[in-house]
Amino acid sequence: MRILIVGLGALGGTIAARAISAGIQVSLAARTLESAVALRGTGLQVTGVGGSATAKSITVATVDDYGNGEKFDLIIIATKAHAALELGPALQMLLAAGGALLPIQNGGVSRMLADRLKGSTVVGGLSNLGATMVSPGIYEQRNAGHLLIGELAGGHSRRVDQIAHALQGAVAVQTTANLSGAIWSKLLLNCSVTTLGAVAGCTMRRYLDWPFGRELFRRMYDEALTVALACGIEPARMIVEPIPPDWNGESVEGPAYAGWIDAVMAAYGDLKPSMLQDFERGRQTEIDFINGYVASLGQQHGIDARLNQATTQIVHEIESGRLRPHPDLLKTILGQA
């Protein structure tokens, strides 16, 4: 299988380094010509969970450089969400007959890209691999995660099995007949755990200590779950059951719900939100594909998703520098309920 990996940040670079080290022939696409030239000289290296791996001899260019050359059976899109949508049409032109695009971003990217391209070239992906880019070409894997892939329409397919087989030597790959359910289960937690922590400027464990933080988490999660169910999604179990115990359109406080919260906390409670890191580095966030996506779908289905909408607006205010992360912003969002 002829494979192209687009985007050599933490996730794309880690997958690329392990794939090439394992003898899988992959081509790489960097964001700029300068980055491509530099990486040709240094190669790729990953350490951490899974052991060390080095890829000294790599084929790397820009997406434009591949325009008149080889066609690919699989293109893994490991860029930021906005770039994935922008590059989608050009990447589709690089596919061989029967080839597939595999976006592995959070949120609604896979669905949005498939809708934009109006075809069946997109295979959905989801990653729980934890990795960081120490410097260009140097990566550290932080957990023993995996890629989860499947058809956006649901069910099993031969091409998904072929992709999983082709990538197994690089990273762990699992397949699912309910990828949309898996994507939404992670999205529910992204909307509440990650985004609220970023807005407050702290971890989940800290903001749940405040009554207003705990209430906002509950309402935000309930709102996103209501939108998911209205879209006909059957959320799949990941860290926890996606539907809280005794849920009746809203979460029911009590011992069962407290235990459910504790299970979420065990996985995410002490993690620094990735969106908060985006704020600190002056990077554009993926809020439009997380809470913004939920708010948009809510509007389409006649569901009141005002908390997700208000959160999206506040994140954009923080991105622009007009606001700074602070716990009081959670009170501001809660005031929209």
C-alpha cells in the first residue's frame, strides 16, 4: 500500500517515525519547503512509550510537490483540523483509484471533510495516542494508545481491514463498526473536560472543586449528549459509558453519577488541556470542530445548545487576546443556561 502522511507534528511525526523504522514505506508531507528540507537532513526520531525508533532516510516534500507525481492508496491527515479541511480537495487529487483519506483529528473533522468532498474517499479515524513534539523531527510518545478507524457510514469493510493491516507495524490499530459513536464519545469529553479546563486555565480536578464548575460540566455534557442522540448517534463506550447512570435527558446527581465522574477524573483529572497549551503558544484552537460543531448541529436539529455556543465564542475571544483563561469565565458561560 502506497501511504502518504500529511502533517509532521506530534501525532503525524510519531506515526511516521515508527512506520519507517518498522520498514513500512511511507512518504511524508511537511507544511513548508523549509521544513521538508530540514527534515531530510535530520530524519525523524521518537522515544518514550513503545521504545525508541529512528528514521534516518525519509521521503518528505510539500503537498504541492506531490501534485504531479505518485498517487497514493492511503493518505493519513495528521494536521490541525482547519488545515485538514483546507487541504482535503488537493489531497483527494493525490489518491489512486480506490484510495482513501484518513483524517485523525478530534471532533467533527472526518464528517465535515466527507461532506465537503461529496464522495466515499474518507475513512474516519480517531486517535488516543499521546505524543509531543520536542523539536521538529524529535518526538516523545506519552502513552500506549492506538488509532481507531472505521467507515463513517458504519459497519465493516475490506478497505478498513486493509488499512489496519498496513499500519499495524507502526502503531496499534483497532477497527470499529461504530466509528461515529466512538468519535462522539470522545467529543462529549472534549466539549466538557478539555474545553472547560482551557477556558478556566486549570485541570478538570481543580475546576470540579468549584460548585459552578461542576454544574457547568454536567450541563455542558448533557447538552452535547442531547445533540448526539438527536443526530441518531449511538455513542460507544470508551473511558466510561457515554450515557451517565440514570440519565433522563439530564444527569442525575447521586452516588452512581459521582462514581461516573470519578472514573472520568481518573483518566483526565490531572491532564493539562491541549487547548490551554494552544492558548499559551498563540495557536489557533480547534474549537469550531468541538463545541462549535455541537452548537451548529444543535441548531440544525432544533436543540438548544447555547452553552456550547457561548463557550465557542469565549474561546475565540481568548484566541484574539481580548480575554485570558480564568475560572470566572465558567460563571459567564453558566449564565447562558
